[in-house]
Amino acid sequence: MTIVQSIGVPVNGQLVSVRNRRYVVNSVAASGMTDGANRENLVSLSCVEDDAAGEELRVIWELEPDASILERASMPNVSGFDEPERLDAFLNAVRWGAVAQGDTRTLQAPFRSGVEIEDYQLDPLARAIQMPRVNLLIADDVGLGKTIESGLVIQEMMLRHRARTVLIVCPSAIQIQWRDQMRDKFGLDFRIVDSELMKELRRTRGLNVNPWTHFPRLITSIDFLKRERPLRLMREALPAPGQPIYPRRFDLLVVDEAHNVAPAGTGRYATDSQRTAAIRLLTPHFEHKLFLSATPHNGYSESFSSLLELLDNQRFARSVRPNPEQLAAVMVRRLKRELPPRWDGTPRYPERLIEPLEVPYTDAERAAHRALSRYAELRTTAKDDAERFASEFVMKLLKKRLFSSPEAFRLTLEKHLESLRNARRPAGRKQQPVVGILRRQVEALDEDPADDSQLDFATDEAVDSAVALFSPLTAEEDQLLVELRSWAGDAAMRPDAKAAELLSWLKSTLLSNGSWVGERVIIFTEYRATQKWLQGLLAFNGFTGEDRVMTMYGGMHSDDRERVKAAFQTSPEKSPVRILLATDSASEGIDLQNYCSRLIHYEIPWNPNRMEQRNGRIDRHGQRQPKVMIYHFVGRGYRQSAKSAVVSAPGDLEGDLEFLMRAAQKVENIREDLGKVGPVISAQVTEAMLGRRKHLNTEQAERDSEASRKLLRVRHDLRSQLQQLHEQLSETKRELHLDPDNIHSVVTVGLSLAGQPPLQEATLEGVWPDPSGKRAKCPVFRLPHLTGSWSLATEGLRHPHTQEIRPIVFDHTLASGRDDVVLAHLNHRLVQNCLQRLRAEIWSVAGHHRLHRVTARVIPNRISDVPVVVAHGRLVVLGGDNKRIHEEIIFAEVPSVFRLPEASGYAAASLVC
């Protein structure tokens, strides 16, 4: 295509060139202050180029030095011929950028990602391209790859020009993971909105800058968003009350771990939390919404219907039971056990095994447990409701920490004693405000603050509020606390029986003849104090040298967290870390499965959802081992008791731990449906630990949860559905010529056109030199020294742990399961630069093109025995808002009626316009 330019004033709908970009004219407004030849015109423009599609610009036409109207396009002038490979690369670049919004078959996003796509992960994408407004609840099982599924939808929506602005709201601990995965796996640049970014923006752009409008793709945490100042700035970016909300200000909202924003529902009514209120403010102003949660239903229909209303208030309403057909239309839910095996018969996910670690507890530890149980019995029998509530809260804290470690118990006990000494007890009606404060503090603790230090501070404040409601200690209670304080101070100075068992297990599992083996383990604990105590014990026993032990906790600097994660996710041959001590801040959404298949719960959480979140860090997509081992500590004799079916009642130390182990086993058995039963297990565990329950009984809860199970159960032929998705993906690959060699060719030609040096062949163990001898060409390359803006193409090549620059490949199969190579997919920055450079030739004017867009090639006589001319064209349809809604490559072929240049020596020619 040769562009013919002209000058003059454009009219609506014309293509123009301004500031070296191509735009379509939205409107033209003439100035009323000038007339005649001096009249100036304000022209509103919308960009039609790929990397800025939809961006708007307003200019004074007469003041733009290079502004011109693109009148028409004609066939290219045949001033020379391109090599066939160069023209093919150009055609592929144009073809891969041509997307039609109405095409519900083509799936381009999987080829614009650097992830190993499982066929079941295509379901949300296939649904999204068929929905006029995308509202999806992706409720797949923990570890099935909800982040990948949502990334595919984001990619496809942006590619189809249906979304430009994207906001991802997630727990603070996984903001960086979201940013890095969007960049490395999908080639999408996101910015994290937090306090540091706000400071940077105020310093560089002024005090009045709004962080929510400064960049089209943003990530933030729900706990940052709900704060007063960020929420006020968000309101400023939204239409004021009374103003129309259409067209919506933003395009796509993604809420990860969406169960965290569901209203709390413990009865007939669901109460909005601050998180709920923040999301409720956003949802009306986003055209499309993706909610991600493995546990969307908490067992309370009011809460679940409220969550669905946030997702789609046209289909669902608060307090109204969801229609199953409408729910099936927006919900994607698959469980691991439902997925059929791979084509070779191997399971897609590992088998999970629960193993008890028996501990020979000492008489002193049993005595401490009896003393605490007696103290709890005395304090929780208060007749006053306020005191009983406060006492139960403190007793639960003390017992949880006793089961965790002597150090965690010692610190909490010291705080309790300090609060008792300093308590000012309100009398009569003055108790009521204190009870209200305590209830709010307990509810805030249930939201699991992301910072462990903040959690400890909030817990201490709640203990102060609770003790203010205590009646004075009796002599027996005072004596019990003295005994417990003495035991805790002594026990915290050395390994207790459980810690000794842990050390023994670590030596037998991670060491062989004194040398470290390739095994790794994660040790989860609920408390930072226990984590520090364990770290000290491991150091004293020689485990911590050479970075063998690392820690991850809430509140650590994001750079430090990512350094730890990168080390743990790197092969044991390159990274020395073998033990990761983690608090629950690392249990939501963080991937730790690459080279670890063992996890120890240092204490059994009383919250089943928390336990399942921990297990999901290694039992997830990408786990390489056939089995995942989960370990819990129990008292000595548990195995024998389990074999004989003799159930010990809670009360003593071993009985309490056996009850917790039975609860863990029950969670394992119903882990795919913790909605209604999970809270019942949690409540019964609390009752048992306070001495008010002897047996775990969830039968009634399981019967009551049948309605919610049926609601979440999607009936479909999964095997047939996966086959259809696989065929749809293969069809796209064939039609778009998405072959690794074609992508390599595009990069080669793109670098050449840009004046950059070519790729350099490289070696990679197991790939090149090819051990099988089947490959004729090297498929592995290193990037040369690129200059200018092209140097940004090296982002993401540095290994996150070793910092080595990794080579690239263009074949998904070569990058599968490896972290020493980077897949250059269609949205990789290098490939994108080359595609844009080739597609820019569409708009080249005479004398400024780098391609002739004409080639000639020999074809077999069986195809045609006379020369044939094939002309390709690009058909683009713009909508009423001048946004691209359809693009396709068309071609026409006719027998040649003209004489080819004698010097060409070719029997057929192709022309592209």
C-alpha cells in the first residue's frame, strides 16, 4: 500500500498523520476568533496504531508542522523485490495484529504469553470473548492457575480493543507477583499503587496528581485501597454523585482472593466490611469484572449473593438466591479431582498425603498444658457476658500460642500479665463501650492484616481491651499464672519436645551423611515470634549457614520477599536454600512449588481455610513431584490410636492435639467444599480447646451445605469441553501461521529494519546442541547489544536469583518446565518491537519505506502453469467512536496479464497493499 498525502483541513472520519502517528478524526471545531485564511481548527483525534489504539489527542491543526491527510492508498510501486522470507514476515506481522471483536473462535492470548497453557485454562478465555460484557467468577480449585486464566482474559480483551484500563486488586503480599507475572508471562506493564508510588508521583508530577489515572494498568492491595486518602482520590477520579456514569471511566477490574471482599455473614444479614465498601464503590464504573476465589461461598447465602451482586448486579441481587442457570453463565469452577488425566495417562496434579509427626511430650509440657486449661476453666465460667467474651478471647490466644512455641506463649503471657497489672476496670454501664471496642478489634484481627508487626500490635491492643473487662484474679488463678510464667521463661531458652522432633526430621530428610540433598521444606507458623525462635534454634544447630534457611513474613520489604521467593523457586543446584520459615502472610497466592513438595504445619491452624491456603503453596499448577507431603505434629501414640479406632477426647495435651489432627483430616476430606463446613470445624475446634466439646461432628453442617454444594456444582462434560478447547486453540494456530520459525523470522527481519544487530546463536543444555540430532537449526539465541528504546527488550531476561542473562527461544515446548531460558512469545517486548516495526510499513510513504512489499517466488506447475499475481489488503472497520472493531487480511489472485520484469527470473509474484 502506498499512502497518498494531502494538506488542508480534515473532516470527520478521515485518516490523518500527526506527530508521526496515524489517527482518525473524531471532530473538527473552527475557531470563532479568526476567519478566512487565518482561521484555526481544533481537531479531536483517535489513534489507530497498534501500540496506542484508542488514545485521544486534540491539536490546533494549523499549528502542527507535519500534519497531513492520508487521502487514499494504492498498490505499491514495484521499485524492487523483497526476499520471500521478508515479505512473509511482514504479512505475518500484519496478520497477528488483525483481530475482529465479533470473532468468537480465534484465541490469540495463549500465543502472547510465556506460560505453559493447560487446556482447561482456556475456558474463561473462550467464555469471555463470547460475552458482550465480561463478568466472570473464576472459582477454580486452589493451584489450578487462576492468575494465568485471568491474564489470558486481560490479554485478549486488550488485543480486541475491548479494554485499555485495567485495575487489579489483590492481597498486598502478592502485588509484586502479579506485576512480574503480567510482565514476564504476558508482556504487560503494570504499576503498583502504594504509598511509595504516591510519594514519587507527588515529587515528579505535583501535589495534585491522582495515582488512579496516571497509567492505564494498575495493581493495588485491597487494604491500601480501603484507606481514607486512596479512597478519596479514587472518588475524585469517578463521576460525582448525580453525574452520568456512562460511558464507564474504567474498563476491566480484577479482584483476586475475592472472598476477602465478600460481606461478613454469620446470620441472616451480611455486613459490609471496609473492603466490601471499597469494591462496592468501584464496580459500577468498570465495564468488565473478573473475581478470583477458590472459596467463593463461605456457607452463608446472604454473603454469597452480595458477592455476586458486586460482580453483576443485572443478574444477581443481595438476599436473593442466585438462579443456577445465571450462576453457571458467569462462574468457572473446576476441581482437581474432576480434571481428566493428560493424553499419556499421567495425572495433572500430584497426590496429597497427610503425615503425622509423633512428639514425645515431657511431663513439664503436660503440666503447663494442664495449668493453662485450669486457668481457662476458671476464667470462662464468668456469669457476666462481657467478661466471658473477653476471657474466651484471651484464653484462645494463650492456647494457640502454647501449641505454637514456648516463646510465642511467653510473650503473650507477659502481655497478659502486664495488662492485668495496669487494667482499669469499668463499672456498670461503662462496660458497654469497652465491649464494643473489643468486638471491633477482634473482627479486625479476623481480617488477617498483611503485616505481622501490625498484627502483633493489634493483638496487644485487643488484649488490653479484654483484660479491662476481667474481674480481679483469685489466688488460684494468680498461682497458675506464676507457674506458667516460670515454665515459659525456662522452656523458651531451649528446644522443646516438638522442636527436637523437627530438628531430627530435618536431619534425616534434608541431610545425607552430613551433606545437603536436593529436598526442600516449608515450615509454616502462625506467629512471627515462633518463626524467630525457630530460626534461632536452627542457627544454633548448624542449619543456617550459606543461606540454607530463609524467612518470609508479613511486613518484610517487597524486594527482600522477592529475593527469598526467587531463591526458593530456583533449582537446588543453583540456590542453596533448603528450609523456608514462613508465616501466614506467605500463604495466599504465592507460588513456591517449583522444587518443593514438603510442607510442615508447625501448629495446626484452627481456621481450615488458612490451612488449605498454606497447602496450596506447593499443591498447585507447576508441581513437579507425583506426591505432595503435608506434615502435622501429634502426640506419641497417635498412629496406634488411629489404627485401633480408639478416639482420645480433648482435655490433656495429647488429646487436644489428636482432636486438631482429626480436624485437619476432616479439612483434607472436604477441602474442595469448605464453605459451610469450614466455619463449623473452626467453631468446634475452639469449643474443644476451651474444654466445652469432646467430639468433632460435622454431619449436620455437611447436610446443611448440600444446597451451596449444588449451587457451586457446574454440570458439564469436562473431557469433551477440554477437547473442544484444544481444537479451538489448534485451529487458531493453523489459521494465523503461529509457528516458532515464523516468529523467529519476524524478529530477524524486524531487527534488520530497525538497524539493530541480529540474534546470536547460543547453547543450552539438553536443547542445543540437540542431543537427539533431529534439529537442523539452532533454536536458542542470545540478544545482542540493543540500542535506544530497543534496550528495554532485555527486561525480564535476568534470572531472578542468579542474575544471569538468559537466552531466548520461540518454541513453547523448549521453555516448558525450565527457568534458565525465556520464551519470546508474541507479546514479549522484543517480538512486539519487531511486530510494530514491520506493521509501521503499512503507513510508510513513498521514499521512506524499508520494504518494497513485493516479492516473487517459484510455485509448482500443479498449482498454476502460468504466472499468478496475488495482492493482499488490510480491511479495517471502525465503530461509531472510531475504535477498531474489525480487522482482517484479504487477498485477490488473478492470472498475470502483464509481463514480469525480464531480469526477475521468477514464475510468480506477490504484491501487498
